Amino acid sequence: MQDGSMIEVGTVGYEGVSAIPLLLGSTTSQNQSYCQVPGDAVVIRADLFSRLTQSDTKFRRVLDRYLQAYINLLGQLAACNRLHSVYERCARWILMTQDRVKSDTVHLTQEYLGMMLGSQRSGVTIAASTLRAAGFIQYARGTIMILDRSGLQDASCECYALAQQQFGVVRREDS
């Protein structure tokens, strides 16, 4: 935004790519990608990525299914950011991040979480405190530990289950 504020518009992990504009034939993107948690990633030059998507039809089919799931997720997250509470979105976001890092421990600050949720830090503090009081998470100094995944799923809005369903289809069709 012109004032420097940001909000998450999509989450990408080991299952996907951040090169969505390239898949759609563009060479530029108005969005920025951030690595929010430590992990491994593969970086490939745009021209090589484009050539690979044109020459390998199986790879392109997988990317097309991923792109469809990602577009569906974008619409879902837009509705989620407007309609669901910070508490529900916080639970969803922690779950989605856990799914992508494959760990019960997620390293990120409440300030960053607030930026991703489009919420002030005070709102995130209340949401995280409520999740902690329920015994779903523990947090301290930029580290969130998931203690009760099923409780966190219950606290999350329906958008988490819908996202899981979308990306589950992509993974099943890959096998």
C-alpha cells in the first residue's frame, strides 16, 4: 500500500511456487515475497523456469493444478480477512505455517503475524493470549509452539479446512 502497510495475500510453502506471474505469462509482479520462517528454498532464474514449464508437460500440469488451488486460496483469504475474527485468522495462519514448515515450533514475531493478518499488534496479542490460555499454543520471544493442533483447528475459521482440501487435491493428483 502507499502508506507502507502490508497484508498477506497468499502463503507458499514446500508445496508451491511464488512465480505465479511467470505461470501466467508475465515477467513482472506487483507483489513481494517474504520468507517468514527459516527453511530451504530453490531459486531458479525466470527464463529457465519458463523454459521448463513449456518443455515438461507433466511439470506444467502439476503447476496448473497448484495455480488453480492458489487462486482459490486467494479468494478464500480475501473473504477470510474481511469476515473472520483476528482470533480465528491467527489460528488458521499458525496452522498453515505449521503445515509448510513441518514443525510444531514456528519462529516469528507477533508484529510480523499482525502484518500478515492485517491487524494491529494489540489484536494479535489478544488472539495469541487467548490461544495460549486455551492451551493450544505457547509463545515467547518470537517463537510459537503448537501444543494442541486439534484445538487450534477448532479455533480456526473454516478457511483452514478449505485450504487443506484445495492443496490436498493437488498433492493427490501428483502421486
